[in-house]
Amino acid sequence: MPLSALEKMKSGDWYSCLDPALEALRAAARAAAFEHSTTPPDIRGNIGEKLRALFAACAEDARIEAPFHCAYGVNITLGKAVFLNAGCVVLDSAPVSIGDYAMLGPNVQIYCADHHKDPALRQQNLERAMPVTIGENVWIGGAAIILPGITIGENAIIGAGSVVTKDVPAGVTVVGNPARPV
């Protein structure tokens, strides 16, 4: 029996992102993000109940400022005291793990989907999912973009506006497009 699009996505194989089962998961994520983004503000920036329930794992003291968008939510893990500022986007077709005490500035974008390089296959809406791992105590400046398959080591700093195209070792600061060590 052939694998479903969801099974292919989870295994890192090429799949069609327009699959109805995947659309249903994205609809649930949109509803949860909408609930979170329309919850009356409080001093803690609490995560909406639907969004928290959707995540693979989420520390009780993790905070996400509204607005927030995720593709599926089910692949997101947030560690202790993680903070995502307003406008963050996590396209979590693969696991996205954000370590304890990591801070993401406004409008940070994390992408897991890698679209096919062959134009004919890209027209078939084929993509594959590549995980993103962000270590403990990482600081990611506003409007940075983290590309599919990236690992950022603990205590690293990503400068605002950077585009991270390669893994970042622990304790290293990178800036620019593409991001390079300083």
C-alpha cells in the first residue's frame, strides 16, 4: 500500500502539499493561531489553549506574542521560557525544536519545506520536510529567516535580518544574507 502524503512528509520523502489530509491539519492550525491571536492580552503573553494543545510539546512558561502563524503546529516543541515575539511564522512540515530560554525577535520565520528544484516536479506541488533545531539560550534577531534542515547550536546569536542557510555552531554569532560568522 502506498504511503499517504502525511507519512511521506513525516519520513522526509517528497509529497504533495495539496493533499486533503494535510489541508485539514493546516485548517486546525489556522484556527488555533486565530484563537491565540484574538485572545485578550495579559502580562504573560500566554499561549492560547488550542494552540498549546496542538503543539508536540510546550513548556508551561513558553510565550508567544500575537500575531503568530504555523503551518501544522503538531511538529513544534517549545522549551522552558521560550519567547517568540510578534509576527513569528513557523512552517513546521517537519519537527521544529526550540530549546530552553531561546528568544526569537519579531517577524522571525522558520521554514521546513524544501520545494523541488526541477520545475516540472515543482509544478506538481512536490516538497519535502526538513527539521529545524534551535538550541538552548539562542537569540534570533528580528526578521531573520531560518531555512529548512538548519541546526543552531546553544548560545548562538543570529543577527536581525539574517538568512541562515547553513548550520550555526554553538556560541557563534552570524549576520547577513547568507548569514556568516562575525
